[in-house]
Amino acid sequence: MGIRGQLTLLVPGIVALALALGTFLEVRREQRESVEDFRLRNEKVLQSIGVTVAVNIAQNDMSGLDTLIAQLSESMRERDLKELAVLDDQGRVLAHSEPERFNTIASDAFSQTATQVEGVTWERQGESFRISVPAVSGIRWGTVTATYSLDRLGAQLARTRLRLGITSALLFLVLGAILFVGLDRLVVRPVRTLQTAVRRMGEGHLSTRVPPLRGSELGELTNTINRMASALQHERENLERSVTERTKELQDANARLERLAVTDGLTGVFNHRRFQEQLQAELLRCERHKRPMGVLMVDVDFFKKVNDAMGHPAGDELLRRLAEVLSIDLRQTDLIARYGGEEFAVLLPETTKSEAMQVAERMRLAVEEKINDGKTPWPAKVTVSIGVGTFPEDGKSGEQVLSAADQAMYVAKRQGRNRVIGARGVIA
């Protein structure tokens, strides 16, 4: 057999072996990267869900938690979700995509491990993939576990193997034909060009395109690869855009939930919980920098008469208008909250006793003038009694300052209402 015949057999054989090996390695790499990408994407989703779950548990909103898990389970079915659960630190199921699993104990090894470790855990079990993340909002409130099916990912990898196999077969045929014309000019150089472009595409540079090559077969192969690269680039851009949009939606939802968690639903000002948190934080800052802080306790005089005479809807409207009027003169650094019932609490950082008394008096006058403007015929003149306490003058802790302001407010009530009284008997 001549050299031409030997090369005809030898080179295609080597090329075929190389292509088979390359395809095998590429498939393995694609499989590893696909599973890792699958894990990372779902891990980020679960971490976002974990914040919302922690807020629900912290508020003891179990019905809201059940609704959240049900909605998420339904919306994530298309992302191969099989099972979604929330566990406490003992492995008890607080919420589950399958309602019958509620309040049972998750006794499998993965769930038990997930409730004990601090970070994210994952495990592959055949064609299932399990991930767990801690539900954290300040502290850890539980654990979110999810089980995903890898069937769709396996089908995708099978298509990838088929596509790579077809590409390899085409390349093998092209190389076999070119060998008859000339190894260097018609084989080595084009293969190197193809190799460089495909390698860059494999590295993630999907904007890379194979330049035109001589020969109809290589030209067709070039067009196929370039179309494939364009399709992959377009798909990746769509995927990245979709992930960005979904991430933003989750962030917006979390922000809305956070606002709801610290806002009074009737008046729109902060709630009792947020006031207590901010009071403690501001107190630490004042202690560190040796700065004063004022606290006002505001109570509506004879509020029960409004409810009795005009009904609770009128009382609610009065509270909403009061919240607007009391907020008018406040700075951006100040905080007003509905403390409970018809009581409001105001936090005034960087404010001395005399300054806090002036703010309180302006509030009292604003209520007297703006609420009783004749637009709403209240059964009696609406006024407020305000107690003023300051740090460090009236207490060394948030509880002490708040108590001093509260006691001063009751003194204002006893002295005839519609007035401002400071702790230790100071009168505005």
C-alpha cells in the first residue's frame, strides 16, 4: 500500500480517535459545568427565599409561610423543583410543598445535617439534586430545603452530546476529503483555525466567529459553527437577562416585605417594632458619641369619643390625618411610629430637652390648627397630650427614657390635656 493509502487510513484513524476523545472530555466538562451552574443558580434563588421565610417565621406568620411555599412551589415547577420545605432547628417541617408533610419530622440524613450546619449544603442522589440554605434575618430562624429533578438537565446534556457528535462527524468527513489534496494547505491550517475558534467559544467567548475557509465542506462547517455560536450567544444573553429580571423581582418583593414588616398598615408610619429597634440603635450611637436624644410620647385626647360618635372608620381616618400632621415638622433623621392604639412615639436624634419641647409644642399647635379645620365635623375639638423624655437627662437606657416620656404624657393628661409636659415636670 502506498503512502497515500497509508495516510488515508492512518490520519483519519488518528483524527477519529482524537475527535472521539475530545468529544468525551467536552461532554464530561459540559456535564460538570451544567450541574455546577444548576446548583449555583438554584442556591441563589433559595438564599433570596430564605430571607423572606425568616421574616415570616420571625413574625410567627405560619399561614403566610404556607402561602409563600405553595406559591413558590407552583412557580418553580418549570425550574425542575420537586419538593420545597422549611424546617426548624429540630428538623420539624414548618411548611412543605406537600401539605400532608406539615408538622412531621424530616428524619433523612440530608435534612438532619442541613439543620445543623451554618452554610449551604447540597447533595446529588441519582437523578435528584438537593440543596439547603439557612433562613436568616438577623439570626437563623430555620432551614429551607429543596429537591430538584435532573431529568431535564440530563436531556439537555444528551442533546449536547448529540450535537457534539454530529459536529465531530462532520469534521471527520471534511478532514478525510481534504487529506487527498494536501495535509498542510487544506487540513492543518483550517483545523488550527477551527480549533482556535472553537476553543475560544468553549472558554465562553461566544462572540468569536470562524473566518471563511477554503472548500465547500469547511465553509459549511464554518457556517454551522458560527450559527451555533450565535444561537448559544443569544441563548446566554436571554438567560442572563432572565436571571437579572427574576433577581430584581425577588429583590423588589423582599424590599416590599421588609417595608411591610416595619410599617403600620393604617397610618403608613413605622410600627412599634421598628421604633424599638431604632431606639436601641440610636441609644448606642448617642452613648458612643456623647450626644443627646429626645423621645416624644403623643396621645390623642378623648379619642374614644370619636369612635363612639362617628364609628371606627372615622377614628381610623383621624389617626391617618394625625400621622400626616405630626410628620410635617420632622427631619429626615427623625422617626415617628404608631406605638399602639391612638398613641404615637417620636424619636429625635441630636436633640436636647429644650429643642424636643419646642418640637412637641409645634406638633401640638399643628394638630390643634390643622385637624380642627372644619373639613371634618369631629364630635369634640381634637387635641393631643405630649410627654417629652431625653437621653441622658431622663434615663440611661431606652426603656428609662421611654418610660419618662410616657409618665410625662400622663401628667399632661391629668393637668387638663392639650399640652406638652417634659419629664421631671418641665412644661412647654
